[in-house]
Amino acid sequence: MLEIFHSPRSRSMRVVWLAEEMGLPYELRTETFGQPSADFLAAGRTGAFPAIRDGDIAMGESVAIMHYLTEVHGPTPLALKPGHRRYAEYVQFLVFGEASMAAFLNPVLGTQFFAPEAERQNVTVDIAKRSFTNRLKAVEAQLDKADHVAGDFTAADISVGYALGLGAMVGLSESYSPKIGAYRERLESRPAYQAAASK
């Protein structure tokens, strides 16, 4: 059975959400942030969330895991295929949610939770926040075409939706336009999201 090493609010949320959307059976291995178990380190050698074990397969990186699950445990309408008219947009936003959105928030999170109070506002944090909010324009442009970033709901929306939740966690939701805010509400009202968020 698929094992998902999980810490609430971490990037493992993407993987749990996708498993719920796909109806995949899985065992949740809840971890304490900063105190990785030996099994977790064996599955994801960096100790960063998420990691999975699927039989003999062990891997990390949330977007890579999402791609793996849709390919190996599909087919699923959550993953568009070459030949679909919106395939390129699907692939772009599947990766965009991490590489162009959530990744910018790493220094913000690190500073917010670990830096001394007097050092929490600095140039790096300001640049990271500005970079994240600038990327929202690309998401909004996609939402001018449809209710989701690649047409119907797909794994790309899970990737982007998690990043929007992370942005809200660090106080950036006030920069979300009404269209982005409504999109986030649509995503977070999905039963699979609600099930994943309760883990």
C-alpha cells in the first residue's frame, strides 16, 4: 500500500489531497516536523516533506510524487495527456505551483518561524514576498480562460492551490484579487481537500 509521510500544512498536503481526489488507498505516516523518523529518512533522504513509499519505490518532491501517482496509479482525469489541447498549460502550472510560487516562500517561512523578532523583516523576505505576489498575475490570467488553471480541475490546481494556502499562512492573502480568492475558496471547498486538511 502507498505510504505517505506527512506533516500538517507541509507540502505533503499536496500528495494527501491528490490521493483523496484519486480515491487511492494509502497509509498516512504522520511525522513531527524537525524530528524525522528513520523510516521517513529512508524514504526521502533529504528529510524534507513529503516522501512516499509505494512498494519498492521511495521518493520525495511533492510535484514529482504527484506526477508519479497520476501516471502509475492512473489513468485519471486529474492529469492531462499529450494531445490534449491544454496539456502544456497543465504541465506548466503543475510545476509553477512549486517552482514559481511556493518555493519563494521558503525564506519567508524560515524567517517567520526561526529568526529573532528583530530580524523577521528584511530585504530577503520583502523580495520573496514580492516575487510570490508577482506570480499571481499568471494565475489570474489563466483564470480568465476557465475556472481552473488548465480548464477542468486537475492536479495542477492542487499544486497551485497549496501554494495559495501557504501564501495565506504567511499573511499574503490580502494581496489576492477577488478572482484568486474565489478560486482558492472553490479549491478548499472540495471534499478531498477537506479530507486531506483534516489529517
